[in-house]
Amino acid sequence: MVKSATRRIAKYKAKIDGDVHKNRYDATKDISVASEEIYGPQAEALENAVKAAIDGVDAILLPYYIIFGKQVKRALEDHETTTADAEIATKRQMWGPAPTGRGLVDATLALVEAAVRLL
């Protein structure tokens, strides 16, 4: 049986209490701000390093190279050298030339990887 829009709206209003969401936000705001103060400058440095390393690449491809750079950084932070290298090789294959990859240039991916390793 289809429920009426009026009933759906009333149920939504009953479930969503603004005070609950406000209290949750207020309780976690300091944690979120502190986390963003750490992450923000790191993300900016990574994006600037990637942009500088691949200057001249089509702007439409830039976000994909930045994503690859973030994946490289994550692998380097999460794993020891051998495992990190294997993880990065897998990501390079995933983003690399077609038909196995997503079509990014392998030499440019190497530049991004080198720039991220220097951070």
C-alpha cells in the first residue's frame, strides 16, 4: 500500500529532531576542527606538489592525478617499504594506460609518485 505524502512528511519530522543533530554536532565539532587543521595543510601540500610535478597536463585530468597522489601517500603512511611499493604498483596499473588501466600516462604517474615521496 502506498503511503500518503502527508504521512511520510509527518514521520520524517518525528524522526528528525534538530536538537539531536545539533547536540551531536556540538559534541564532535572540536574533534572535527582539530582533525581538519591537521589534514588541510597536508592536503594542500600534496595537491601543490602534484600540480608542480605535472605542470602542463590537461586540467581535466588533474583531479585523477591528485587522487593517485593521495593513494600513494596513503600507501606510504600505512605500509612498510616493500608492501607500500607493491600497493603503489597496483595503483599505477589501475590508473595507467588502457586497456588494463584508466588511461593516464605512466610517465606522469611516475612524476606524481616521486613528488609525493618527497613530502
